[in-house]
Amino acid sequence: MNPPLLIRASVLNPVDADHWVFHRDGGLLIQNGRVLRVGAISEFQDHPASALLELDSLLIPGLVDVHIHWVQHHVRGRFRSDLMAWLREHIWPEEQNFDNTLFARRLARAFFQDTLRAGTTLGMAYSSPHTEALRVAADEVVGDWVLGNSIMEKAAPEPLCDASPDNADQVAGLLKTLGRERYAITPRFALNCSAELMRGLGDLARQEKALVQTHLSESLNEVREIREAFPEARDYTDVYDRAGLLGPRSVLGHCIHLSPREHRTLAQRGAWIAHCPSSNEALDSGRMDLQAVRRHGIRYALASDVGAGPSHSMLHVMQRYLAQHRNAGVQVSTREALYRATLAGAECLGRNDRAGNFAPGKHADFVELPRPGDDAEPEHWFENLLTGEARDLERRPLRTWIQGNPVDAATAESA
Ligand code: GUN
Ligand code: ZN
């Protein structure tokens, strides 16, 4: 057993959507990669003279991104158009490159380095359909990531459909190999899958209590195409519901153009929304109706949705989340932004026993940020920390720690 380490720094600890605890002169006691205790530094005076590390920074828990496409990392934010045209013209051609394992390995390394540099320590990511690229990414993971290869049976370029699993048994094999902590069942979206295939995936998800990730109601053109492809369904949400794909471990990206009936269904199933404000802005998809989501009590966490999202920085996602809803006259606080980018994400991924804030026993995964001035109010100061261009925000963290060990973020970033 290693001796405990007491870190003296400012600490911001999210509690829920309305509360955080701020210690300007705080202490974080860690041992063997776990949090023992957090509080004001004065509360640690009785502590035996263990190793003390004084940092001129502020600590927040590791950031959590519940919806990102690692295979789109190096084409992120490059294109702006309607979702369906963007997928067909830019994204699907790019994803075909992931049949090359060397290419996949190089990009997986860059992805995990860059997300860590930006302070993300936990997330769930879409792979291309290729099983080998998925394995390579699983091999290269730094931090705590759930991965799923996009299942695409139709309505996409042949090489992607050919590379994709096309039945639930194949997906069950991957789930078994990687384990349900590491693998998410990932029907890309209903336009790429038949009702029958989705039913098989829904059954598997229920039997194995597996995480499910997919896209729901992102663009109006997509919703129109869904209506034509699934005339028997009441609406887009019903397509997934009939397949048994909606449950408390389902994470649905976007959820913008939903009716009250669809909101009710999501709430009843306990499903999560991956709210992707920067992506929604970039593709001009629309604003998620936050008031309706709140009214229905639907759970949600923030996500970058790179590559439609222009940046993997969750600080940037928080910035766009606050700006977008405030511009529409909806109240959102910095406290809620931090909660949605940390603890809510950990809850969404079933990891709140080990991630999301500094509760004792959790992994000591955290991010060092520039320290607030002595007179700064935490709200005001945190809001200031979120200003700037995406590229600045990707580099704002001073250092990221994983299980009590600092990772040299400055050198970690890929070219
Ligand atoms: N819908 C289906 N595939 C995708 C994707 O790769 N990105 C986004 N933003 N939406 C999708
Ligand atoms: Zn997406």
C-alpha cells in the first residue's frame, strides 16, 4: 500500500444540477488511485504528515463525454451542411479508411491523447463498423472508455455495410469478448438498420443489461426519411421502442425534433439523452428543447459528438450549452454545466460508483485548471474559464490525472 498523498489546491466538486462545493484553499487526500477525502485544507490538520503536494491550480473531476465518434476525430468540424448530406459526402467516405488497421491505430492513439489533454477521462465512443478497428481502439484506450462499432446494414456505402456485423449473434460475440463495461451495442441510427436487426439487438441488450448508443431525431430530413422507412411506427422514438432498444442503459444522441409523446416515452423508459449542443449548432440541426426535457424529467448528459461537433473539449461543449440555451431565453447555470459534463455523464454510463466527482472511494481522476483569483466568485470565474475558441479550450487544462497519477498533458497532445 502506498502512503496517502495530500494535494493542496482549489477544488470544485459537483454535487448535482444545482449545487457544487468549492474550496478555495482545499485538500484532496488520495491513496492507491482513489479519493480518501476532500475538504477545506484546515480539515486535514490532524492528518499524519503524509506526503504533501501544493498545486497552484484548481481541481475538477475528470470530464465525461457520453457521445463522440473517435473515427471522426481528425475531420472534426471541417464540414458544415445538413446531417444527411454531410454523412454521405464526408463522413462515410472517411470511415471507410478504418479497414486499414495501421491507420486505425495511429488515429486511435491521437484520439486518446487529445481527449486526455483536454481533460476527458471517461467516455463512450462510436467506432466505424470494422471489428478490427474496434479492437485496435480498445487496445489503445487511455482513461475509461466504452466503445461500440457502428452497426450499419443498409442505406450507406457497401464497404461499410459489408464490414458491419449484420446479426445480433455477431454483436453478442463482441460484447462477450470486450465485456459490458467496455462495449456498447451501437445501431448507428434506424436508417442504417432493419426493424428485425434492431429487435435482435434490443433483445440482446435486455438479456445482457448492455449499454446501447444510437442517434435519435437529429435533423428534420432524417426524421422525414424515418417516416418513409418505418411507416408502421408512430414516430422515430417508437421505431427504437418497438425494437426494445429503450431502457435505462440506452444513450440517445441529440433528441431535437421530438413530440410530447416521444418525450414521455423516453422518460418512461428511463433512457438518457446525450445532449450535443456544439454539434447541433455546427450542423444547424436545431436546439434541443431543454425546457421539455426538464419538464418530463428525462435524464441527460453533455457530449461533443465529434466530428459534427467541432471540438472534443468538454469545456467548449459547456460553453456552447450555456450560450445556446441562454440565447433562447432558457436559464442554465455554470453549476449545471459542470454537473452535466462530469457526474451526470458518469451516471449515464453506470460509472458513478467510481467517477464523476470527488466522493470518497472514487477513482482519483481529475483535471487541473488555472486557479481562480483570490477574490473571484466561483460562478464568475468558472464562466470565464469557458471563454475562448475551441482550440484554446482544448489546451486550457494544465494537467490531467488518472487514478492518482498525473499524465503529462502538455506533451500528450498529438500533432
Ligand atoms: N447520425 C448517424 N450517424 C451519425 C454521425 O456519425 N454523426 C452524427 N452527428 N449523426 C449521425
Ligand atoms: Zn453522433
